[in-house]
Amino acid sequence: MNDRRPIFDVNDRASTSPQRHGEPVASFMNRVAGPFWDDVRELIQSWADRVELDNDYRDIASRLRNRNDQQYEAAMLELIVHEALLRGGYEVEIHPDVPGGSKKPDFRATGPTGHFYVEVIAPAGISGAALAEKKRIDRFLATLNDLGDHNFLLRIERLKTGPGDARGSAGRSEIAKWLKTLDPDEPRQLGAEPKYRWTDQGWDLIVAALPIRAEHRGPQDRSIGVYAHYPAWSANDAPTVTRALAAKQSKYGDLGAPFVIVCGVDFRDTRDRQVIDALFGRTKLSYVQDSEDDYEERRVGGFFGAPGAWRAKRVSAVIIANHLKLHQMHTARIDIWEHPGAERPLPPGDVLPGARRTWDGERLLEGARPSANEFFALPNPWPAHDPWTN
């Protein structure tokens, strides 16, 4: 190996505070101290060291140091898939040449039964404008979290953004002065905490003061204790996944071999509703004339299509990797959704430690679900330490 700079700085770390609002994941991983995070960093480095070619190593290492979270998350997912293929017994080539084109998929995996190609995606579920507003909110909340009152935490009850950046330091200063006028030992009923409203240049913030128990008063890592301003919402990420898959299905032409797309997501849905909607379409009722049943239920708009009208048949399988994080591998949900009408079915063997599943239009068929921790030969428990104690 030549010129392989370590992914993380080699130094003594002292910072033990949780990730701040707006702090890039790469920056947080590089500065947070403690044996929990040391274990994770060492695992990331050891897996990256198994990347064979120096140019490929430098590419993935640079993205794991990138302050853009989407770059970091995509590189981390690629690293996990690379390690999974190696552990599955495959020879792995990164960005291989393919027949009849200059574009290159992420991996070619070669095993006893032949080879297949793998593309890794992490669909962005937030628009450019929404992302810009999120960053403005993150900067404001990070400033507010540095308030540093020893007696109170804040509960955010309302937060409306203005057209530009908030004057966060000014708001923090006003709230700090208000907190100094309050007595943390004054008896109050739950829900009757004192509140303060700060408005400035279109920003509108309402916070409540939550007294800290006497034995825990003093310097705090962060000043916001409760985020109660988020509205109730119902996630629908299926269209984002369908669009991301559609952009990849024909990108490399006919590869002459099975083609697998690994899709990294963070779904709250644990009942597969969004995945089934993305792959096989949403449920639609259609009126049927001169039928004993007035309506028939069918699925429309899915990436795979439906029985008798399959689409994207060059894609052998879509692997949905939900909450696949190295420091929380035991919570990952990995499902290998095999295309029922694929031109080249996915061969047997381990691609990722997930259950092989398919949908025949009526029933969900599912195989065994192996343990991700066992598949990657991680210690039990993993990680072996608490993240916030040294």
C-alpha cells in the first residue's frame, strides 16, 4: 500500500459532546472521544484497508472525510457493501469496465457461479430549498445550544424561519438574560413553565424554561432539552426511492450479467409499506363493469411493475438497507427484494446479510434473516462501550 492517509486524524481526542446541529458527520466522527467511537473508527479504517487499489482507497477515504453528509453517507454505505461482498466470498472489483460503455457501476463481484454487478445509492429525500432551510435552522439551533445556563434547559415550542439567516447570537443573549430572572427552585406544575418569545427579521421562536434538578446543575453540553416544535407528519419516501432506482436501471446498458441496486434508506416504517409501494406500486381501486365485484384492487407505479407487466427487468434485485449504521449494526433492517420478472435472476450467495424477499402480486414471500453482527464477525456486544462515557 502506498500513500494511504488514515481516514481519521491520529491524535488524542478530548471532546465528548454529542453531535451539534449542522455539524458534519465526518467532523463529528473525527473529533468525538471515547472507547465506543474509537472502536467504530478502527472498524471503518480496517474495512477501508481491505480496498485493494490505492486510487480506490483514496477516493472512498476522501469522501469519508467530506463535510457534505450525503457524500459521507454514500461512501459509508459503499464501504459496508464492499466488506459484505468480501465476506460473502466474492472477488470484488471497484468501478469495473463494462461492455459497450464508459460509465462504471460501483462493483463487480465474482464468485463460483459467475459474476454480477452492484450499484449503491443513497437517495436524497430533501430538495435543495428544503436543505438550505434546514442548514439555516441547524446553524441557529447550534448557536442556541451554546447558551450555557447552569439552571435551565430549553423546550422549543415554536420555530418559524425568516428569509435569511437568524441573528442567533442576539437571540441567545436575550434568552440568557431572561433565564437569569427565573428561580429554578420555584414550584411549578408540568406544562406551566415560564415561556419567552423572540422575534427578529421574520424568525419567530417560543421557548419554555425547564429547571434542572439541583444535583445536576452546572455546565451543560447543550442547552436545548426538548424539541417540541416539529409538526406531526406522515412520511412517504416511496416516490423518492422509485425515482432514484429508475435513474440507475438503464445507466449501464445491458451488462450481460445480474445487476443489483443497493439502496440505503432511513425509513420509520417497519411494515414494508413504503418499500412495497416503491417496488410494486401503490394500491389503486378500479371500477370493473359487469363484474360480481364492483372494484378490483391492483398496484400501479412501482419500479418492478406487476405480474404480466414487469418493468426494469435488467435489475435482478433491489436491496433495501434501512438504518444501516456501523455503530448500530444490530438495528439494521436489510431486505433483498428479488425481481420476480428479472432477465437474469440474482444468483445464490450472500450479497448483504438480509432476508431474500419477493412479492408475487398477492403474497409476500420471505426467507431467513441472518444477523448482521454475526455476518460481519463483530464482537458481542458491538460496540462494547457506552457512547457517552469514557
